[in-house]
Amino acid sequence: MHKPLLVTDFLDRARKHYADEEAVIGTDGKRFTYDELGERADKFAAALQDRGIEKGDRVAVLDPNTHYHLAAAYGTMQLGAVHTPLNYRLIPEDFEYILSDAAVDAIYADYEYAEKIEKIRDSVPTETFITNDVAAVDGEWESFDELLEEADADYDRPEMSEDEVITINYTSGTTGDPKGVMRTHRTETLHAYLISIHQELRDDDVYLWTLPMFHVNGWGHIYAITGMGATHVCTRGVDAADIFETIQSEDISYFCGAPTVLNMLIEHYTAHDVEPTGANGLRVATAGSAPPEATIRTVEDEFGWHLKHVYGATETGPLITTSDARRLYDDDNRFAIKKRQGLGFLGTDVRVVDDDGKDVTPDGKTIGEVVVQGNQVMEGYWNKPEATEEAFSERVDGYYHTGDLGTIDEHGMIAIQDRKKDIIISGGENISSIELEDTLFEHDAVADVAVIPAPSEKWGETPKAFVVPDSGDPENPGVSESDLVAFTREHLANYKTVHQVEFVEELPTTATGKVQKYELREREWDDTDRMIGEG
């Protein structure tokens, strides 16, 4: 028997089985049942349909993690229109490119970010502009709430196929124009099934939205949390005090946070001695760069949380691996395993290959590129067939090439060593910036760190560390550059030693807390023609 896999099934299931249960706690304190969330989505769909939006049209959502985002996303997808979430950290020129590239027909923008759209609205094809606070926005915008009040909940849901594109997620564009990652009903659905299993989602989970909903649809959680009938707790940003307070007040059982978010929580916990859990046990998923063992140790042993380290990319769903392999743990290796990216998800083939596309030796030491096949991997890039072809054929045909360099062991567990562009080639030797960062994290005076290749007349390039001192003051870091250089020399081979240290107040990060090393690299290499590692 074949039943089409459609993203609309997630909210349909929740409405059927959990109609009167709490679905969403809004940033304004309003609470909605699944019946009420469903009605809001229906009315948004009807309102869009009244404004000419049809199946296949693109509808953009520019919003922090509010209840409006969830209603707009499901309302859009119920029409078969293509949900196109936008990164709210972008600038107007970025939005101009994306709205034009995707030929977006309608946009809902939160009042805090609508001004960025207002600046470029005359140069984009978009015709319908909706916000949640028209009084706070210049220009002619329709009110989301008034639109729902006036709309009838009846709309015509078209027939849909699981192979049709239903979302477009734009990448950050750090190496050129942003690319629109096309995802179908099928890829979104199967990815949500996978995270429901590997993240152990339950209907009584209370999920805190610290991860941006725009980021690959919140790693698929807008679907999985909804389909399981669990509770969404919305936020308008990441604040350590607010997170701990909400964990207590709403008995949060699960959330996602990059290693930088975890470090921020640890700093607040250390300074204020707050209670880290409510009535529920708490799981936390982290991704991005590998969290240092010291971070994992604190989160698990002091906070009492269960940490799941996962890995992937916008193009892969995103999640394709997990280090939550408890049968492989023992008292000596648990933290070392948890900092690895881990084993492939169910139905996911993750390989590490050499330049010829051959599998590297599974010894946990030999480095190659991570490639992946899976039902959660993207359909391709919107309007970019050449980039799509390259992404699936550079070393081995039929696998998505992540651009991450890693190792694989006898269990098939991968450990990312670096991005291709972040590997440091010094005097012909490959140096992992991640290994250097992890070492520096162990120093008590280091709160955060990013290591990049810096120009060197002698070696071509050498490691440079940008360090956020634990003191918070780059002028008085509480440690010297030479101390940190010596510290790396004590713990690593000589050729891996950091050569330069610059103390900074903060590191540039994405909306998900991932350090934007390209900004640091561009600054360091501004006066040179090229980088040795082409980063």
C-alpha cells in the first residue's frame, strides 16, 4: 500500500488526537490548543487564497520563534504553496536577492524585521505584505490578526504529491549568493520521522524554541513536535536567564542549542547558581562545531541534562548522524564519543571518502570528505542545476558532498576534523582548527575561541586564535598570548601549535550560534591574493 507522505499530515494528526491539548505557548503569553492552532492555520490559508496565492506559489516567513510563524507555515503548506522561511539576521540587500530569486508572491514579516522588507519592497516581485503589528511598521501592510478575524476557516486544499517541493530553505551565502535548498513533502516528512525516533520525541514533551524556526524549519521540529502532539514554547531570541526561567516555569523537557549557546548557559549558571531543570528531565540537542568535552561534562554531570550531539547541513534535512550511541559508551569514553558527530540515522548512508571517491580506512584517523545518501537529503538547489550537479557528483556520484572533512571508525562513527576551507595547511602539514579550539577551551581563561589560518611568509599559513577571555575584557584577559601558545604546545604536536592569539569581546555568529569564521578569515587575508587552503 502506498500512502503519500505530506507535511500537512503532521498538524492534521495533532488536531485529530490532541485537539484540546496545549499546542503552543506564545511569546506574548497566549496559549493555543491544537484545535486553535489548526483554525489559525486554516484562516491564514483562506486569506492567502483570497489574495490569489495558489499551489506552487512561494510564501516567505520572516519571524523569530513566535506562534505567528507556526500558523503562517502550516497555513501556507495547506495550500500546497512553498513555505520559504527567511533568516532574520540578513540585511535588506540579502532579502531583495532571495525574494527575487524565489519569486516570492507573499510575505509575512514580524514587526521587528518588516522595516528591512519595506526598504526593498518596490524592487521585488512580492505583492502581499502581512505583519503582526501594523502600527509599528511603516508602509502599507496588512494585519495578521485582522486578516484572521475577517477570514473564513474554509479554504480549498489542493491535491498534493509527496514529490512536490513544499519548502525552500536558503543557505547563508558565505561563499557567494545564497542558494535555495528545495525540499519536498517526502524529504521533510521522512526527516521528521527520523528525528522523532533519534531525538526520542513524545506527546508529553515540552519543547523550547531556542533554535530558529527558519533554520531548516527548526531542524524539522515544526513538523515533528506538532505531529507528536507535544507542546511548542516560543521565544523571541536566546537569553540565558530567560531560558533557565522558562525551563522552570514550563517544565521544559527538550530544546536545541549550538555549543555557543551551551557555553552561554554555563556562564550564567556559574555566575548565578540557578536551578537547571524543572519537573521534567531534560534533553538537549547540539550541533555545529563539536562541543568541547568540558562543555559536555558540565551539561551532563552538573546540569543533569542528557546531551545529544547531532550533525548535518541545510541540504541534508539537516540531521544525518547522532553520537547518542549508548551501547558504545563506557565510563572512560562517554564524553569523547559524545563530542563526535556519530553514527548515521536510520536509512542514512554516511561515508568518508578520499579524493578518488574511495572509502578511507575506518581507523578513526584517516581524513576524507563526508558524503551522504538518505531520504532526508534535498531535491536540489532552486534555479541552480550546475550547483546541484556538483553537490552530488564531485567525488562520488549520487551522494551529497558536505564539504566537511572527517574520520570514520570501525563502528561507522564519524568525527568532523574541519570544513574544507577551515583546514589549515602549514608547511605542507594539515592542521585541524577544531582540534586546536578544543584544546584552548580547556584553559580556564578561555570562554570562547575560533581558530583560522593566518598568512605566514615562512609557512604559507599558520593557526591564529581569536579568544573571548573568561574575564569578558579583551584588554585584561587574565592570560597572555604566550601563555596560550605554550598551553597548545604542551597538549599538541609542535606543528599544530597556535602561532597568534587575538583577544576579542565576541565572535561573529549566525542566528543558530555557529561561529562565522569566514568573517575572521576575510579580515586576516584582506591584503593577500589567495589563501593556501583556499578558505
